[in-house]
Amino acid sequence: MSDEPENAESEEDDREDLAEERTDFAEDRTNYAEDRTLLANERTFSGWARTAMAAIGIGLGFKALFQTMEPAWIPKAIATLFMLLGIILVLLAERRARKLKSRLDSHAIEPLDSMNFRIIAVAVSLGAASLIAAVWILF
């Protein structure tokens, strides 16, 4: 009869150990999920940045293909709209990426710094704005 209390204590300890182990596994899964989400956020930002640069390229291409069109301001205006779309896309992508990154913590990865999102967005925007100015001034 004296073995029953020891067995009960041993079973209780085993249950507690199992519960702790499961909690640790759940925390690990959550940490990995946050890391995957951060990496997905970076890929999504890259995709939107590529789309923005494609819009800028379409604007330049339109201007190059239809520069002899009359009146001359129409191809310039259409090119400008595409380039402005590129600027808007990259700035919105940067805003979304920074907002999501601020809500998550990295655990096993080194995420892209929030400032890098901003630098990329500003560089693409300034490049597009320069191209808009060149389209209207030089052509």
C-alpha cells in the first residue's frame, strides 16, 4: 500500500513533464511560424517592388514607342501615370511591410531591417520621379 502514493506522485510528475514538453514544442512552432511570416513579408515586398519597377518600365516603353504621337503631351501623360503608379505601389508596399514587421519578432533568422524597406522604396520613387521629369523636360 505504501507504493500507491509514490506511483501517483510519479505519474503526476510525468504528466507535468509531458505538459512542459508540449508547451515547449508549441512555442517552437509559434517562433518558426513568426520567422516564416517575416520571410514571406520580405518576399511580398520584393514582389510589389518588382511590380512597381515594371509599371515604371511600361511608362518608359510607352513613351519610347509612341513619342511621335500627336498631340505630344498624350504619351507623356500616359507614361507619367504608369510611373506614378509605380511610385504609389512601392510606397504602399513599404508601408505594409514595415507595419507587419513591427508586429512580429524574429527568432532563428535575421530579418531585413525596417529602414531597408524605406531606403528601397525611396530609391525607386526618386528614380521614377527623375524619369517623369526627364520625360517632360527632355522629350
